[in-house]
Amino acid sequence: MTKLKNLKGTAIQFRDADPIVYVGSWSSGGNLNTARAYMQRGSVGTQTAGLTFGGNPPITGATEKYDGSSWAESGDLSVTRMDLAGLGTQTAAMAAGGEGAPGSPDMSSSVELFGGTSWTSGTAMPSIRRTAGGMGTTTAALIAGGNLSASGTTTDDTIEWNGTSWTEGGDMNQARRYFASYGTQTAAQIAGGTNPPNTALVEEYNGSTWSEISDLNIATSSLAGTGSITSALVFGGNSPGVTGKTESWDNTSWTEVNDLSTARTLLSSSGASNTSALAFGGLTPPATNATEEWSFPSSPAVQEGDMWFNSSSSTLKGYGVSFATGTFSSGGNTTSTHLDAAAGGSAQSSFMIISGSSDIRTVEQYDGSSWTEVADVNVGRSLGGASAKAPAPTMLFFGGQEGYKNTEQYNGSSWTEVSELNTNRHYSGGGAGVSTAALCVGGYGSPAAYLALTEEYNGTSWTEKGDLNTARYSGATGGPSISARCVAGAPDPAAWDKNEGWDGTSWSEETENSDTSTSRAGFGDSKDSFMVAGGNETSNSEFWNGSSWTEVGATASAGQRFNMGGGTASAGIIGKCSNPNATSTEEFNCDNAVLTVTTS
């Protein structure tokens, strides 16, 4: 038997009192001398040596430097402009492109270099560009995205500067503008932005190609960001509506942290990591000169996953997500009524509701606050399934009434019919996984039969895998395709409390759920971090931690949900698929907290 300290990586500390929670917060810094927005896009400098230039209103070339407490004016840009790309440090910065003042050229390819006190002309970019992002240094720069014409055409184009000349780099996966950008020429990230609509998509550059990584929790444009590809912070923007939301990146996932004190959009930033950042300017509206500093408490401090023994209370404690304190709140209403629809998505900001009765083809996507209609499916149907963990803008939609085997795949702009299921089914209990690695679990067959069948999609075709132990339809299903969970379902009472976990090969029966309602929603990170919510006869919700159930905040009301769930166990979202209120959605959120750890 291994020791706890070997699992944790360190011995458990003894403390007289709980340590300070290692959570950052914003505090007021010195105000800019000139209130403005539309300044450089890209993080320039650090929290104690920041730099900003350009902006509007009015369109200006003003340049200011921050010393950790106050801003001082420095030499102005030679070309007055707004919506320009910026990168570098306080003593060696680059300003590229942008939009000029009335009477001057609408857009610019101009490049200027800052040496600490004044600007000098540099080699112009190959094309005019505004609303782009800047990353890197004045000798190894990266400019990505933005608008290439006054008509508003948005690009995925990337260019690189080597200190002598500009060359083409790898194109972004999604054209966009007004995104957060930070990092170096060979290790950069861009987050959020709009084409429109707003996106939560995050991409990472390795010096030649962009790759999609974990999405933001909230689709946001006109935001700012700082840091590196392993430690970043993004904040502010429009989601839609001016926001102060802040998200932190730890090289694995995005976590919502404390908001800016002043919500604002079209702001700028300086900083080096997710523990040290500067936010300034922007529109509240109107334009503001407010500056905020992001910082963490001094040591000792506790981070997520830490454990210690509190000698005063003689209890073992830890810091992590407190699911028991989670609550549901109202989300935006869909624009159409989706009775008996399918739903899924890896985050609240990429949740999708698909089709429904009577054979409507309409599909809607959520950006964290409101719904937008996207491309219709080819075959309208009700009671189908969808890939529960699909990140925006992808999705897989399969099965449905009556007896459909149809499968359609969404690529962000259109639906394409792909290989059919092997077995006709509806009420499939939704599905697990992503659009290229998904599960279709259980359901009701045609001819009539309760199904235990599980099928796995590999991006090309469906293959029958291990059966559920209890045949059912409308089981609350979710998680990735190699670690899924299916809870509850019908018929009553054979399946209504059943709880099974999938390990990539087979299903295992585990502790039954105490609530016996059918038509529940399910969502989660894996088979060992999973939520079920609401149902025909209940508004109760429960969290499964891999060994036991914990009751958490209730939904607004009981009602059929037919696995209308998406997101993560700590930031989930559910829809309703029956009248009344078949247009409503609810968001589930919980925060980290100091928890008492029980052992057995």
C-alpha cells in the first residue's frame, strides 16, 4: 500500500490555521493620463514596466509608460492610429498597422519601433491590417488575424518578422479579430475574438502551425490577455455586453477567477503570467483611464489540490472544487422552441441545441449568455443524441425518431451526413465524446425494444461495443468516449436509478442514484466527475465523485430534460425539452473552497 505523501508528492503539513487561499484579485493602480480605448492589441511590458500607445477617442498617437504605480507620458507615435497591433517591452516595442485619423488613410501597414523614449519607422507589413494581435519581440515578432481591408474582411493570416523582413507564417484555424494575444513568436496563444459571432476558441502557435487547445469558458471578443502558453490571464471584453470576467490558464484548462472591478471592453494589457498582470483603459462605456493590477497573496498560500492537517481542529483539509455549494441560475432563452431536441457541448460557451419535433431542422449555439442560430441540420428529427464533450465549433448528431440511423457532423459552418448508426434508435440517452470519437448509448429501437447497445464512432464509422448492464432509453449520459457515465432512464422501475461507468471497453454497475426520476440531464468531465440534474418528477441534482453521490443545488423546476446537458461538472449547462419553458436554459457553477477531507 502506498503512502499518501507518495500520491500527493509531498508530506502533509501541520498548521495551526488554514493557509491563505492562493487566488488572485484585482486592485486599483494609477490612472492613465489619457482616457481611451482601441489601444494596442497584444500584451506589452510587465505589471511594473508597462507600455501603451495609440487609441481612440480621439484617435491618438499618445504613448504612456507605467512604473508600477503611475503612468508617465512619453514620445508619441509618428502615425496617429487606433486598433493597432503591439508587442515587446517597455524599452523595445513594436506598433504595427491600425486605423488612422479622419483625413488620413483608413488603414495602415505602417510599423514603428519604440526604443524607450521615442518611435522610429520600421519596415512596413506586407499588407494593411487593423484589429490584429501582436506577440513576440521587436526582432522576432508575430502578427495574426484582424481585418485586411476597410470593408471589414476578417483574416486567418499570420506574418512573422525576423528583424530584417516579413514572411508568411501558418494560418490560424479560425479567422477572427479583437482577440487576446500573448507569448513569443514560437510559443504564442490567441484567445476569444469575433468574426462574428464571438468565439471561445483558443489557439496555440509553435513557430509554424496553429493548434486548437481548450476553449475559454465564455465566448468573448474585444478582451485583453497577458502571459505565456503555460501561464496566462484573459479579462474584460464583450460577451456580449461589457464584462469584467477574468479567466486563468494553467497549461491544462481555463478557470474563471475574480472579475475586474470595472467591467470594460476594448482594453489593453501588460504582464508576464497568470499571477501578475495589468489592465488599463477601454470602454465602460465611455472611455476610461482606470488601471487595475492583478496580484496574489503573499506566502504561505494554498492552491487547488493542496492538503494539510489543521491541528487546531484536528481535521485533514484540502482546497478544491466545492460541488456541494454549486447552484443553478437562469441562462439565456433559445430563439426557437426545441421540443424533444438533442444537446451537447464541452463548455457553457459552446453548448448546442439541435433539431427537435416536429422535425424542425433549426440548430442554436450558446456563447455563454445568448443564443444564435447556426446552420440547419439536413434531416430534422426529435429525440436524437449529440456528442456531449464536443468543443466549439464542432458537433456530432445521431439517431432520432422514428427509427433514424442518420449521423451528421458539424464543422463550424455546415452539417455533413456521415456513416449511419448500425441500429435504428431514438431516446438514445444522448452520447459521450467529441465529433470524431463519440458514443451512442442505449435508446429505444425500431422495432420497439429497450436497448443496451453501445456504439462507438471513430470519425469514420460506428462499431458496436460493450452493452449496458441494464437496457434503457433517455439515460443521462456524458463524458469523453473513453470515460463516460450513464445514469437513470426508463423503463420504470428497472432503470430509473441505475448508475453505470464506461472505461473505454465495458460498463460497470456502481452505487445507484437515490432519485428515481426519468428524463434527466447529464454532464461532466469523466465517469468519475459527473452531474445529473432535474427530470420528469424532480428538480434535484446530484454530483458523482467516482464513489458516492452528493446532493447539490436544485434546478428551477422539474420537467423533461432527456439528457439536455453540456459543459463540465463545475460549469455545466442544461436545457429543457418539453413544455412549458422549452426555450429555457440553466447554468450550473461552483467555486473552490477549503474542504474537510474524510478518510476510510
